[in-house]
Amino acid sequence: MPAMGLSTRLARLPAQLLGERPFAGTLPVEPLPVFATALLTARHFRTPLRILDYAFRGDGDLKSLDVPGFPPILFVRDPEVIRAVTLGTANGGDFDRDTLPTQGIARVVGGRTLLFAQGDAWRKHRAAAARPFGMGAVQTAEVYRDIEDAIRLAVEPQLEALAARVRESPTGSCRVRLEPHIKAVMLDVLVNVLFGAAVPHGESRGRYLPALENVIRYIMLDTVANVFRLPVFRLPTLTGRHARLKADRLVFEELVGRVLRTRSDGAGFWPLLAAGLPEEAVRSNVRVFLAGALEATASYLSWTLGNLARHPAARAAAHAEAAGHAGVTPAARESAVYLHKVLAESLRLNNALYFLPRVAVRDATVTTSKGTVIVPRGTHLVLGTYHANRSEAHWGVAATGHPATAFAPERWDAADLAARGRSPKDNLHFGFGHGPRVCIGKHFSEAEAFVCLTLFLRRFEFTAVGPAPEADSGVSTRPRDKVEVELSLRPDGP
């Protein structure tokens, strides 16, 4: 990544001190107050979504922060600008992924990964992962059957335990938080379906999931608080919390080792994985897939179930469609029109990746239908996808027929889109990113979410306990109430 050099910073300093704006062009860029933004950032560094709430308050879609002596930061809420920047990322474009906001992840999983590599190194990582994660591999009956079988094995004990609680309750229902169960199932699918490691569910949930969650919590704190890049895992144990973190890191590495040992057996998706990466690069990518995919898929399904729990009509329509086909197959997924809308709307409203970090590798002009903005080389861009997806100007009543912050699967109706002169391109929600650096696990995650959602809808009726929760944010967004619902068995369920 081409960092802004010292000579460039010194050359820009007089203009910064005089308050001259770094962004030219015809699109308005509103400056953020440096001192107030710094105070708010210090107060909310554990919950970055609150910082973005502050940056995007008001109507402007382009905001800037220009601290003297540092490269400028451009906060972007305009979907057209986000689309242009993501399309111009990597492959010789004007932008690349900015690793600065996620450096804590690199210190834990390693820097030689698909997530952090740039240029030719990134293209090599991408090519290695293209076959096992591409649509051709995921969109097969065999993979769907493997996913469904693994989910059934993971879920059945939990379903039976929940069913027993329901039957024992005099009201015929029980209150439960679904997110811990969702995470346990997602980890099982990653470990046992994707990598074929055959780790028992009890061991996965009781040993590996708590350790992985603790490491993920640390990643977020290390990213924003470890400014001196201290080697925390190599330092002498200082506190009980530090001791637990170091122990959990070793448990995480144990799981990575179990996953890697399945390569020689050709288990899971390993036969599709192209060779050619160094051993440590493969290990680092496995760490990324386990931690990152767990966070993203758990967020995806948690928000979807939480949204359905608060919307009876949508829940009834989704259940009818889930119960209307015998198997969980690619053909069933293709015909599940309403479930597609539910999943797309959940990704729009509560996308796990709430911002995409980019950096300008050269002076760049971004052109949209409303004008241009000229971005200086070395600028850090924060593409605020969460806020772009909730902007009334871009997703509200005038554009889609529904308020931007409302859960409305009907927003994705093809006939309604056509009547409004819109296309799926206009409804781009950036749930998996966009452009050359789109999330490599997109197709696998979509298949996984469809299977999980279908099986759950067939078995249970569920209603939310409280009002719609706020979003917590760390590595990904998640519902603060952990998807607390009143759960009951469907009389026509399996």
C-alpha cells in the first residue's frame, strides 16, 4: 500500500493548517470538526458504528477528516461513489484495500492472506480460492446435501433440547437467545463441511467456539488500542485475562491444525483448492476463514431471524415457502423467491461488513451521475455501506416505496423495481462488498444461510421478545439482544 510519505505530508501541512480542503471536484465534501471527532472516536473506539453514525449525521454523503500531519480521510455514503471505488479496487485500479483499520486481524491471523495481500500476491491468493468458493462448486446437489447433513447433525441435539423445554412449559413455548446456537452451527459447518475435519459438535461448541470468540474480541481491541504494535501473545503473562487470551489463542491454533490435517485425506473442499501457496499462507488463510466467516455468517443469519421474528406476515410467507419443497437443493433454492427477498433485505438493512476500507494508490477522479470528486493519493477511504444501505435518499419511499430503515422484503420485487425504473444494479446493497475484492465466501455463505433458514423455519414458530435491538459492532455487526425470541414448535413441523 503506498503510504503518504513524509515529504508529501510536510508539503500538505501548510494547506492543512490554513484549513484548505483536500478534495476537489463538483461533488460537495463536508469537513468534520477535528477535535470533536477525535473525542467521539476515543469514547466509542470499541463500537465503530457509533463513530460512523456521527460522521454521516445530516444529509451529506461525502465527509472528510483532515488532521494536520496525517493523510486525509474520506467518509463515503453515496452508493454511486462506493460502487465506483470498489470497481476501481485492485487489478491496476486507482484504489486498493486499506489494511490500516484491520491491522489487528493481521497480527493474529498473519499478513500473508487473501484478506491483506495486494497486487500479484493478492491475485495468487484469489486464484487459489476461486474454485472451492466459486458458484460452480457451491451450486451443486452434493455440496447442498453435505451442508444440510452437517447442519442436521449439529442442530438436532439443540432442537431436541429446545423442543423438550417447550413441551415442559405450561405455556407451550420458551424464551431463548438464538445467536449462541447460530454461532455453534456456523462453526460446525465451516470446520466439518468446508474443511471436512469431523470435529464433534460438543467439542466444537464447548472448547473451540469460546476460544475463538475471545480471540475475535481481542482482534477488535488490538486493532484500535495497540498503537505501538506490542507482541501481546509473546509478552509474559500479566493478568488473568491475558493468560486466558494466550490460552485461547493456542486453542484456536489447535483447531487450525486439525483443519489442516484433513488436506492429505482430500476431505471437504480441499480437492478443489489450487496448490502453490506457501504453508504459512495456507495456515493464515484458514485462520481468516474460520474467524471471519464465523462472524459474517452468524451475523447474516442472526439478523435474518431477528427481522422475521418481528414481522409476522413476512415470517408466515417465508415458512410457507420453506415448507413447500421436499428437499434442500439448488432447485429448491432457485424457486424460493420470497426467501431470496428476505435474505437480500436482511443483508441490506444489517450488513455484517458495515464499512469497506480503501486507500487511493494515486490521485484519482471518481465520476458519478451527479458529478466528480478528486481523491488525493494516500487518502484513506471509509466506504460506509451500512449507512449507505439505510439512507432515505437512496433506499427510501421515493426510491423503493418503503422507508429505508424498515424491513420490507417486497422492496426486492422484480415487477415493482421495473415499474419504478430500477434494476437489481440500483438495489446494490454491498452486503458482501463489490468489485474485484468482493467477499470470496459469498456463494458459500448464501447457500449456508438458505439451508439453515429453511430447516429452522420448518421446525419452529418464533416471535421477538422486545423491540428491534440496536446494532453492536466489532469485527461485524450483530443484534444487541442476541436474537431473543419466544420459541414454540410448529404442529406440522418435522
